[in-house]
Amino acid sequence: MGTTGTFRFIDYSGQAVIATYRPIEPVGWGLVVKQAETEAFAPIDELARRFVLLAALVLLMIAVLALFLARILIRPIGALVQTTQSLAAGGDLDISWQIKRHDELGAISTSFQQMATALAQCRQETQYLSDALQRQTAELESTYSELRQADQLKDSFVRNITHELRTPVTALTGF
């Protein structure tokens, strides 16, 4: 007899339908079943709506989680940047480092703290050496002044002695 199949068409009421047919061979009949497309695809449409809603909800949750994680990561980085900018401006090297973490940010914070401590020690040593240099410079200037005065006294003494030694010699030679 005939074959089986499925097709889509517009029925007498103008509605899109899906129909399937199959022959019933013993009696020579055929069976046709039709259903409106909206009714047939309603579960799929509902599933698609639920999937879109679920996807939107998941994306919203991911966005909230990303913002939360970003704030957790950015806050210590902001504090680290502010502290390092204060250090770079030549400010106080005894800055309170508020980042107490056990990750890479904590390691960077610890490194900066060690660097600031080393800079403070270098600054103290430089100040000590500068003070010592100023004291030695003052001593050298004082010694130089005394030596100049002694040199002037020596020059004056030599001139006087030379003058005194020439005066009697001049009288003897008749000049």
C-alpha cells in the first residue's frame, strides 16, 4: 500500500500544523494524526525559555562573583600602590603595611616592607656619615685656619729676621 511520513502544512483554519500518516494494511485504511505546531513545540519552547532564564541567572551570578573577587584582589593592590607611592615621594619609611596575606600579594607586600626597612637603614647610615663628614670638615677648616695663621706668622718672622740680618750687614759694607 502506502508509505509512512511526516509533513508540515497549514490546515483549513489557517494554523500551522504537523501531521504524520501511516497505512493500516489489514483493513486498507490510513491513519493521519495532526497537531498544531505551537502545541507540539510548546515543551521545547518552554525548555528554551527556562534555559535562557537559567543562563541569564548563571551569568548574573558569575558577574557578581567576579565583582566580589575583583574587589578582594583590587583592594590590597590599591593599598599597596598607595603605600609605594608614599615611599616614592620620599615620605616616612616607617609606613604601616596593612596587607597580611599568604599569597603573591602578601609576598610583594613583605618585599616592599623589607625594602623600606633597608632604605631606612641606608638613610640612617647616610645621615650618620654626613654628620661625621660635617664634623671632619669643620675640624679641617679650623686646622686650615690655624695653619694659615701660623704660616702668616712664619712669613712675618722670616721677613723680620731677614731685615734684621741685613741691617747690620749693610752698615758694615758701607752702603
